[in-house]
Amino acid sequence: MKELILAAVVSTLAFSAFAEDHDHQALKTGNGKPATSATIAANKAVAKTLNYADVRAFENNNRGLIASFDQATGDLIHNSFNFIDPRAENAHKAPDTVNPSLWRQAAYNQAAEGLYQVHQGLYQVRGADLASMTFIRGKTGWIAYDVLTSIEAAAQAMKFFFANVPEGKNLPIVAMIYSHSHADHFGGARAIQEAFPNVRVYGSKNITKEIVDENVLAGNAMGRRVAYQYGNTLGRNETGIVDAALAKGVTFGQITYVKPHKEMNLKGKWETAEIDGIEMIFMDASGTEAVSEMVTYIPSIKAVWTGEMMYQGMHNVYTLRGTKVRDSLKWSKDINEMINAWGDDVEILFGSHSAPIWGNSEINDYMKMQRDAYGFIHNQALRLANSGYVMQDLGDKIYEVMPESIRKSWHTNGYHGTYSHNARAVYNMYLGYFDMNPANLNPLPIKPESAKFVEYMGGASKLLAKAEKDFAKGEYRFVATALNKLVQVEPDNRKVRKLLADTYEQLGYQSESAGWRNTYLTGAQELRLGKVTPGALKPDSADIISEMDIGLLFDYLAVRVDATKAQHTPFTLSMHMPDTGEYYFIEMSNGNLNNVKTNVMREADAAIILKQSDVTRLQLGQVKLDKLLASKKAEITGDQAVLEKLMASLVEFDDSFEIVPFSEVQVDSHIYD
Ligand SMILES: [Zn+2]
């Protein structure tokens, strides 16, 4: 059952492993094409609007630097981005092929690398992974806030911390706290626990359940889409990937998890606790950036830890890889709760991405601007929707109504989320995908619709000629729309693939958002080279899989059932796990696989008894069902054919399905050599 679940869980982790360096090297990741004059002009126009004189974010990042990464530690991520100058005074020198605002963010994130003292007894290792690791001096040892993506990254960051911290070198890590349910914040947990077995672990409300549940059912699709959003197959250079918005990128290695001894805020929005002698106030912020999330205030040093509620940019209300839409109103209101509760007293604000901010008024300005940016997206998207604008219009319209102050501030720029896709997400959350225009109620499927479109345009050569003209004028957005129709109809047309790839590439070069850039450039890459398979993700997710309940496992199997086949093979199956005392009744009916938790073993075609722990081993591929049956660790009675019926009804998902049409035809491959 290994393949059943691993792919899904990997996507659950809500991040990319685009730092899969070993596999990465095997890809053709050289240079793309130069920027066109239209792109150069567009990027120059963007540069004119940017307030380069405001270098506060860079100053805050450099403040308190104790030690830069040495050669051994620095190669985690930053070395591969050494083509980016991290100095504020050069942040305006964007190459023609990168949106100047994104380039500045790329420089800012490149500048974060090493151990920093934020305050007495408060340190951060920044730039060792996508997230930062924070250390707070407690009464008897250190408290670690968020522990990176992998065991390797956490071990290295911890070693670097203890080698360079000017105090408490011999003290243990006595507690670790996860701010939320995304893997870049807990995946390194075992590194800490192995070094300090007595470490106490704290997490946000329902974190374990949400880590396992979030996105499992759509896991295969998300896994494929992640590679686009994070540009897993792109080269790291001025025509490829330059940044990951939150930081440079994710490290490779094993994702682990240590279940918290205590989840906070189970009884309400606020909870005060003393952790190793330090008083902390936890505020539940679940349903903002993550399904399970919290922020923390430390009264003794007047510091607020924002987790991932805020960073130096606009976050994703909707994530391109595919997520349920997040609630931007709750996001805005929860930031307001923080301002209301702590705004008068706060002197330090630090998060798990980006540098801290010091000083009460600076922090309040920052929090208010962040609050208002999420509120703006929510309220204006709905104002426009209530005025008759539809999802497709909102992407542009939202910029037209944006207040100057939001436009001018660096940390509200759309590096991760964009206002365009976030505003459309708000529409989608409230009104769904349909815009009430009858023409959009029942359009033809993509391929036949594209064929008619091309026919109405006068055929392939006429469409292509028009597209070439518009490309020369820099009208890339509509050229992409039109050529996408044509490439659906003629996927082997070399000229079409080439021009559409060139079009996506220029759109990528103009994008402020790292995710948009990567998505366009990956589309261009696949049009030119055909399917480019990213390095396989190989997390050791045993810690997480063992938390998955049987009901969710069968929910996922139900998604894999081919209903046309299964309609002819109904069956019922009872299941009992003696180690957890749980019973399930599984029923294939009308081609649909149902499961329900029961109190007793219900009568069924077959009954199976096996331990939950063996189900985990089955999922991890550590054992086979026939072995368990032979060794009497599992027992099956009744009609044995039930299991065969189940297995025969399941499809295998293709984890590299077509996004741009595939073809054997290669174009422009030399540019990646
Ligand atoms: Zn994160």
C-alpha cells in the first residue's frame, strides 16, 4: 500500500523540495532566452514605481549578525544563488529577465544567512532552509521555535547555533514549538529530539490531525502542480529560478515529525503557559495561512512571534499548486486581534520567514499595513463582485482600486500570493467558479473548444501569423490565450510550441510573484523539452503516516476507485484494529467505496483483523499483506476475493500528467544545454 499514501502525504506537506540538488543536476538547466524589448520596457516601468530608498528591511536583516554561514553550512541553499548580490545598494540592478521588484526580494532573501541575535537571549538562524529557526533562552535551557523542513537542515542549523551562540553553549534544548502545520516548520523535529531526548514539544491546535488531513485527497494533482509553482526543474540563474518569496528555498532531506506533548488553544482562542520559566501567550490563528496555526507573545521581552501569519510580502490566499481557498477576512481580523492585544506593549516582532522588526511604532505600522492588505483583498474583491465584476475581471481590477500606501510598501508586494490571484480566490471562496454568464455554463471541453476556436480564427496558419504580430508588439497575455488553443489542436506543431514557450517565458520574466514566474517558465520548459520530471521527493514520512486514521486512508482509496469498473463488483468488508480498538465497515456500492466507523464487527462478505501499526507498515511498504497473513499477524475470514476486487478497482495515478500538451517534438533544446 506504500504508493497509496506516500504521494498524497508528500503533497500534504505543502512545500516543494526544489532543492533536490542531486537530481537537479541531471536536468538541462542552463539559460533561457533574453528578454524582449517589450519585457525590458515593462520591467523598467515597474522599477520606476519602486521605493528603493526604503532599505529598512535590509537593515533589519543585517542587525545583530553574529556569524555568517561557513563554507560547510552555507552550501545548504545560498551558494547556488550566488549570482544574486545581497546588498541593499545593489538591489535595484535587476537583470532584464527578472521583474525588478522580485529581484529586490531575491536580494533581500539572499542577504539572510547566518546566526543573528534578535535580543538578549533570543537568536535566529536564518537562511539555512525556507524557514528560520529561533532559539529563546529559558530557565534551564533553550526553547526552539519552528525546526525547519528536514532532519539534515535542523541538525546543521542547530550545530551552527551552538558553535556560534555567545551564551549557554552547554545548555540543552528543553522545548520546541511548532507555529503551524506546514512541513518547513516541523520537518526537522527528530534532529532536536535525537540530540535532546527529554525535549518537550508544543504545537498549534489540532496540528497533528491537520498535517495528515490537509490535501491528501487531491495529493497527486497537487504534487504535479507543486513542481510548476516552485520551478523544481528550472535552473538557478537570471533566466530561471531566482527566489521562493519566503526565502531562497527548501533544503532536501528527510521530513520527520515528533508529535506534540501538548497542543495549545484547545479550550479557546487565548492560552497562557509557562515554558521553561518563560511566560507565553498563545493566540489561535487557525484558518489563516494554515488550517492549524498560532502566534505567540512573550511579555518578559515584549516580543511577538508571528509564525507565518506575516512575512515581508503578500502571502497566498490561494496557492497555485492547489489548495482550498484561505479566509483573507479571518487573516485580517486575526492580525487586528494581535494589534489590539499586544500593540501597545510590543517592542520586537519576529517570524518564521523574513527578518524581525524592532520598535513599537515600526511594528504597529507593519502589522496595520499587513492587516489592511488582507482586508483590502477581501473587502474590495467582494465590493467589486457585488458590483457585477466577475472572477476573470478581478485580477486586473483589484490593482486599479489599490490604495497608494499599499502599493508603495515593500512588504505588501505580491511575491508569494499576488493581488490578482488572491482577489479571484476571494470571489471563488464566496461565489465559486461560475460567473453566472450563461456562455460559461456549459462550454465544450478544452480540445473540441480549441478546435472550433482555431477554425473560427481562420485556421492554424492565420492564427499563428496573428500571434507572431502580437508577440512582436509584446501582447503576451492574449498571445498565450490564443496559442494555448492552437497547441491543444496541434501539439506537434514546432512553430506553435516555440512561440508559446517564448510567450510564457516573457510573461515569467515580467512577473513579480515567484510562483507566477516559476509557473510560466516551467510551462515554457515543458513546451520546449517535453515532460521534465523533477527529482523524486523522498521524505521519510513514517512519523506522519502513522498518524493517519483508517477512515482517511479509505477516503483516499475511494478517490482511486474507477467507478465504471467497480460498479459490477460490489462487496462489503469489516475491519478491526485490536491495538486501537477500532472497527470499520467498508462497502463498495454502485461503484463508490464507502467507509464508516462502527462499534462492533458488522457482518460482511469478509472480515479482516490487523493492527493499526501494521497498517502503517503496509503503507510504508515495510511489509506485505500476505506476509502478515502467513505469520498470523493479520487474519482474514469470509470471501478472500474481496481484497482482489478492491485492488482491481483501483487506478494508479500518473504523477507527471500533461499540463501543457506533450509532444515528441523538441524545440530550442539547445538553450538549456
Ligand atoms: Zn513556512
